[in-house]
Amino acid sequence: MKTPARLLSGAGLTAALLLTVAAPAQPAPFTGPTPTADGKKGGQELPGMPSALDADAGDAGDAPCTPASREKAKKQDWSRQRLDLDRLHRYSTGEGVTVALIGTGVAPGATGLKGRVTAGGAAGDDCVGHGTFLAGLIAGDGGDSPRLAGVAPDARILALRGTGTRGQADADLVVRALREATEARAGVIAIAVALPRRDEALTRAVADARRAGAVVIAAATPDPDRRATEEVPSRTYWPAGEPGVLSVADMLPGGARPDSALPTGGIDLAAPGAGVVSGGPRGEGHFLGAGAAVAAAQAAGAAAVVRATHPDESPGAVARRLTATAYPADIPQLDAYAAVTTVLGDSGAAAGTGRATDPVAVRDTSATDRATDRATLFVLLGSAAVLAVLWGAFALPRARGRGWRPAEAGGPAKD
């Protein structure tokens, strides 16, 4: 589909070996081990960040919101290693770019986001917490945990509602939010909502946003309903299916999509979408999140750093850069560092992105990563052998000339 620019860095190998965990759909304590930087099972529990709350529990005014987490992650999670953020931030932090985030809202005073969030209308009240969690992945500075910063920690967030207060998707709200993002001239629009039906007004709003110069990124699917008992057939979700929208799916550390992920076609990119760490709207603790919206948020952060580094590129060229530099797989896997640093030819900068026509599965790249590391080791060993031969060719004749006696300091060897 696209020509890859480079293989995964060493961080990709570490990420591929990490334990995969998925956050629960409801705001209950997450009891699985936290993915850790050393690839071992962590001993810390974090609560899961839900994408929606029980719609039958009433309005946010009389029903509980997602409570603050009392736990803090102690190490960088696998997703940030996979995206090579420590190295990426030496080149770009997304400064000067505004990312409009359409979801459950964003708390402007949340840890790691203070001073960089503008909330439209009711979007400053995030009862669910999911939008604030995603904003941290896009543009959070990590607070007192800088290694948990987002992909574009100097970008700004324009928070817009695409759901009701309990997180239920609303097509009319998404259309309204797209129009507000377009009027605000947002450089990137991240849509955490996936709708089951196409809407004419939504199609027009997406087209207008792209004509205005925005890179539009959307979750390829909604989160699965864990209460469902029947298999869900493959289908297209919107606005991810709209022309020119970068459709992003979630992947596990090994590269595969989660077993519970809803099937769909037309996916442009895969990004980390399980066991991902970020903050919430209340308190200073951390949560674990999962799903296509989590993956789309990281792709939106990558688009922000690309726009900051290559400000003259069109939205189509930015999208093409994100896919052309991705790690090669059935669904290309986001590589934010490569997207910023790779020099593309004229064809690589062409507008538009290719799409898979049928549902596909992401290839597990862990074996490839290990093979790459082995190849690197063989190269190093081979280089050492060459140096040994060259040293021998230089030193042995001189030693023979000295009668195999060590050379004396300050003068030539004596006969």
C-alpha cells in the first residue's frame, strides 16, 4: 500500500515483548499488570479509562463520573517506546499546532494540560474522562512524569463535544464540532467518535474541514460492546470512512489487532491501542486506556509534530507522510519519529492516502524485530573480525622485526 522508509528502532523490539492488557469498558479498577519499560510484568494496578458511562444512570449532574485515579504509573509505557517519543521530541514537539479533539470533552485544568486547552461550549466538562485521557496522549506534558508526555507536548488542544455527557456518540454534535474546528483553523482534527451510519451533513463537514487545510483523523471503529453476545459483521464506520480521512485502528504490542476489536475495512494506520497510560480530568493519577480512539489520538499527535516540522505540506501530504513512513505490515504501523525525520521524494509527498479494500489483520512484527536485532549483532561481530585481521596485518610484522620483544618507550626496537 505504501513504501516504508525504515524498520522499527530498537524500542520497537522492547515494545513487541511487553505484556498486553486491555482496559475494561466500565470505570472499575484495572487488575492486570501494567506494561513496563523492561518488558517484565509490573506490580502496579491502574484503573481502566472507559470510553462511555452507563447511559441509564442519569445525567452527569446526578450520576457518578469516572473517579480520580489514586495510582500513578512509575515507568514509561510500551506505546511511548514503540513511537520512539524520547527521540522524536528532540526534533519536534508540535509547537504552534492546534489539534481539535472531538470526543467527551477535555478538562482544561487537568494535570499535564494546564494552559493549553481551549474548550468549546460544554466541552470543558468531561464526566467520562475519556477525552481528557486522549488529550494527554496528544499534547500532555506528563506533569511530574515527563516520560509520560504525549506525542506533541507543545501543541494546543481545542476540545469539542461529539458525545453526550455520558459518552454516547451523537452525529449532530460531531457535525457541529467539525464546523467549529474548521472555523478555528485547527491544523489537525482528531475524531474519537465512530458512527454506524453515514450522514450527508457529516460528509460535507469533513470535506469543508479538509478544504480549509485540516488533517482529519478518526477512530476506525467504536469500542466493542462487551455485553454483546453475537458476532458483529465487518462494516465501515463514519467519519473514518469518508474520503481523505485517515482511519486509525488499535494494535497490541506484537502488532496484531485485539481479538475483541470490531472488524472493518479501509484502515490506513495502526497505532498502540491497549495498555496505554495517560491521565484523567480529576486528580494526578493515571489510567490505562484501549481502543481505536486511543490509537487515533496518538496518530493525531504525530500529525501535529509533522505539521510543526513541515508547515508547508498540504493535509494530503501530511497524511501520505504518516502512512509512507509507517512500519510495513498489512496495516502500516505508525512511526512518529520516521514521519518527522524521513526525507520523501516527490511521489511520497503526493496528496491522498491508499486504503485497504477488505478487512485485514495487522502482522505480528515481533519476530521481524528480533531478526533485525540479530542481523545488527552479526554486523557488529563481523566488523570486529575485520578490525582484528587489519590489526594483525599491521602489528605482526613489526613484532617479528623486534624478535617478538615488546617495543621500548621513546625509541625504536633494538636488534
